[in-house]
Amino acid sequence: MGYMIFDTGFGYYSEAERKARNACELYENGKMAQALDEMEEALEINPDNSAWHFNKALTLDAVNRFDDAISEYENALQLNPDDLEILNSLAIDYTRTGQYDRAIDTFEQIQEIDYTFEPCYCNRIITYTEMGQHDLAEQMFYLAQQINPDCALCY
């Protein structure tokens, strides 16, 4: 999953935008510590950019700091509450940290917003499998297949 950059178009934020773009390049080049530093500086200038909180969370995920990533996804959601990618990434991290009920609730929230968002079914397969609920995992597999029969994640 790649970074999202939202261009504000305001000169006041040009330094923040430069830092966010630089963070994106650093992320793509595998320089996570520097990417985090740049993204944190961008967010200090403009803390109201949900995409930058999302990007910071992705970077935290890349270095296995899942609890910190969850906080950033939650910050992004406060600014953009129905964003499916943010919700999906948050639910994945809830699964990674053993918060299965929160993960399922979040995946169900995605389904209510857009029942055709196939990743919310695929990722629930993993969550239900972790919970030992194989019948529900199988049900999610078939729901995902109805949307995308060629989903590699499902297999």
C-alpha cells in the first residue's frame, strides 16, 4: 500500500508538504526512521492532514510498531471518519495486536459503509482464523470471492 499525499495548495504549508513528500521518498527507499522524522515534522506544522497521519501509521507498521500505528490511524480517522483504507489498516493492526473484537467491529463498519470493499472480507479471514472461528473465516472467503474471484490474499 502506498502513501497518500494531499496537496493543500497553501503557501503556509509548503514546508510541511515538502517534508511529507520527502517522507514518501524515504519510505519508498526503505529509510523508515528518516521517513518518520520528516512526517512528524510535517504533522507538527499541519496536524489536520489525515493522509499524513495515515502515512505515518504505514511507516510505523513497516517497523512493527503496531500500537503506535493504531494511534495514528485513529488520529487520521478523527479527521476522515469514513475512509475505508484507514479503517481497513486499523482493523489489520487490531488483529496484529490481538484485539480481535475491535478488528471485527471495524471490518463490519467498513462493510456497512461499502459492502463491495473486498479487503474487509479478506482480512476478516485472517482475524477469524486467529480466533479459531473457521466457519466464519470460510464465510468471509465466499463473500470476498463474490466481489473478486481472483483475490490472491484469500488464497
